[in-house]
Amino acid sequence: MRTLSVLFTLICLSIQLTFCQTEPPTKTLPESVESATEGQSVASLSTTFSLADFYTENYALDTKVNEIYDGLSQQERVGQMIVTAAGHGSRTNSEIHQLIRDKKVGGVAIFKKVTDPKTTIAGFNATAKASGAQPLLFSIDAEPSLINYRLKGIKQFPKANAIKTETQCNEVSTDIAEVLLDRGIHHNYAPVCDLSFNKAIINNRSFGNNIDWAGQMSKSFIQASQNRGVATTAKHFPGHGAVKGDSHTNLVYIDGDFKELDVFKSAIDAGVISIMVGHIAIKNNEYYNTYGEPSTLSAGIIKGLLRTQLGFKGIVITDAMEMGAVSNISNAGLKAVYAGNDIILMPNDETVLLQRIILEMNRNPHLETQIEESVKRILRMKVCLGLY
């Protein structure tokens, strides 16, 4: 009996040892994350990303964005949402350099009075690096119909309404992207997804009046550009082609139903990184009313129509805030933030806007959460553009 007792004990001990040596299941991580040494952050790895990663579930990308965000001061975070302009209006290059040093802006839009964009952009980048600011995002209205007006010394591009095939659209978009990258520009405020009924401001900037064709060309332009590494912007949401007048000078209205949403839906389906909201008011619509203010300042249009109904998860940017349709509205920049815009383009006073946003954040935790989401979208785009 004693021999059997000893044998039973040895068998139990053997089973216990075998069980203890079994490795617990481990969570599968991306290969680049698994290769990190102990104590090494994911952000420090040599992982590279592209615009194709922007909408994906990506542990390494999420971690890198979070690490960048956590390392920023409150002012630096809010500054990412503000884009100033060079070569337009009264803002001088020296003033822009100071805004960069003070970490009050996240990017610069380039306009026609910048005679040497490559040199100017290199100078701004040097200031950002010397002052420890985050990488800057440079943007431009490089639509096929506007690029020759914005940039000199480049080949002649056809107007948008003169593009006749998808192949031609792909070629034009890719060539434009090459021109921009050569100058250090990574964000294009194109394509125009409006129809061309409005002759005052849209006209040949649009791909035409046929919704299916405009949607197809917009999709081609977006994908060709983003495949080359330049983020695109569908504009002017929710549609400037079926309105009368020019929002550069005064407020314009969509009177009744939306007529251009399907083109923007095509852009969203194509993976467009950003959408620009126009200074367009809505009236006599069954579901949406902006009550005499532009869509840029309407949470119903941005958070409701664009985000919820159409499912857009990218970056929402205002049209230029110095335009006549919105420039005289009190606290327009702050209202645009509350409405759900991620980037405020060309506010009248960048410093005042930044201070107002910070003040509101400190007393409104819901706004603080919203701004965190906005800033992380912007940082995500910058990382996917290879700016870090």
C-alpha cells in the first residue's frame, strides 16, 4: 500500500509540474510592437505609416498618436487646430514665424503672393524645429482649376470641367500631388464636390452637373492623390453649387432639400481624409435649419448630418474664416469649434481664438473631450503623412 501511495504522489506532482510549465495565452500585437525591447515606447519604433492607415484599426499608430498628444501642453494641443495663411491678407511672414515660435498654429495655408513656396515653407519648418514646435501642415487650394493661379512656374493643368475620363483625372491628380510634394505641401483643399450650377463661384471648378459623374471624378481625384501621399479635402459641404451668390462676400443659402450630398458621400466612401464645410446657411429644409448662420457654425450640420448621418470619421475643416459670410459674426471661431470643426482655417486673430478656446475648455469638460478627439485626428493625419 505504501508503494502505491508513493507512486500516486509522484504522478500528482508530475501533473502539477506539467500544468505550471504551460505558457498562458498572449495577446497578438503587430510585429513591430512585438520587437520592441523592454522600456522602449511604440512611438520610438521605426514603423512608418501612410494615408492608407488613417482609417484603420492600428495599435502602433494609435499609440504613437497618443504619445505625441500626451507630450503636448494645452496651448500646443489647441494650436494644432488653427491654420494661418501666408501670401494672403495682412498676415506677414514675420508674424507667421512668431506664431510658430509661440506654438499657436498647427499649419499654414499657402496663397498666390508666396512667390517661392519651397523656400518659404523651408523657413517656416526651420523655425518650428528650432523652437521645438510640432511639424507643420502646409495646405493649398490646388484644384485643377485653381492650381495655376496659386502656383507659378508649373505646367498648365486643365480645368475640372474639362477632365473627360477617369484615367485623365487620375493623371491630373497624381501630377498635382507631385507638384505639391516638391514644395513641401501635403494637404490639398480639393476636389470641389459641388455641382456647377453656381456660376458666380463654382462654375468650371466643378466636375459638372451630373451627380454620378461628379462623384466618380471626385473619387478618382481623392484616391490618386492620397495614394501619392497628399491628403485631399472634399468641399464645400453640404454643397455650394445649387445656391445663388458667393460666400466670399456674403452669406448664401440652400433653400429646401440638399442636392449635392451624394457627391460628398462618394468622397467619404473613397476615403477622403478631410471635408471642408462651406459658409452656407440652410432654410426650408424638412430636417435641418441653421437659423440664419452658416453651416460652419452649425452642430446640426457637422455633428448631425456629416458625422452621424453620413458617417464621416475624418477631419472637418472650416472654409476661410475671414470670408464675408462669417467674418462679422461675433466669436465665429469659437462657435465653429463648438459646432464640431477640427481645423479652424484663417481666423481673424489666431491668438485671441486660441485663448478663447482654452478658457472654454477649462470650464467645459465636454468641450475638452471633443477637442482631444479633434487634435488626435490632426496628429494622426500628420503621422500618416510622414511628418514625424
